[in-house]
Amino acid sequence: LTEAAFKVKASLQHGEEVRVCGNLPALGNNNPARAIPLHTSPKTFPWWSTLQPVPLPARDCVEYRYCVFVAGEFQRWEGVEEPRVLDCRASESYSWDEGITVVDMLDDLSPPTPQGVSD
């Protein structure tokens, strides 16, 4: 087992929050209702991070995505086609015994643009 701290840069609207969800029980088993909340403050915004490291099986492949919640309700997934992958098996650069920090930049957490709307 190792620990991973998640940190992501996401400029959201007031009242929105970021959570991380993945294919392991510690990340909610791909169920956004069980996703791990990330936190920010006026001093750290737009950076969001886990308050405590998340336990993950060392030397395993972890798939995860970020999602947006408003008032405790799931609103949307981040705008990527496939989940992000943290492949612990393939990298010698991680020090799994000491834990890791996963740092991501979100390209698109904005709400989808309505289709068929013209200016």
C-alpha cells in the first residue's frame, strides 16, 4: 500500500467543488457519489487538494477522473474522453514507499455548451 495526495488546478464558479473518483474502493469505485472531495481556500485557489493522502495499492494501475459537485450533488465529469491513468507498475520514477503527490491541470471542467444555440 502507498499513499497518494491529489492536487489539481481548476478555476470553478462559486459554489462548485472538485472531487476525484477512480477504479478503486479508496477512490469510490467509479461512483461519483463516493468520490473523494478536494479542498481549496482563498489563499490556495485555484488549486484543490485532498486533506489526507488516499491509500492506494502499490505497483498497480489506477484509473481516475475529476468531477464537479454543486451543493453536494454531482454535476459533471471533467471533459476528457478516457480516465486518467496512474500506472504504478510502469514507472521507476515514483518512490512508492514514501507516497506520491499527483498534480494535474484541468483543461475543461466548464459546463457543456448547449448545442443548436446561435448568436
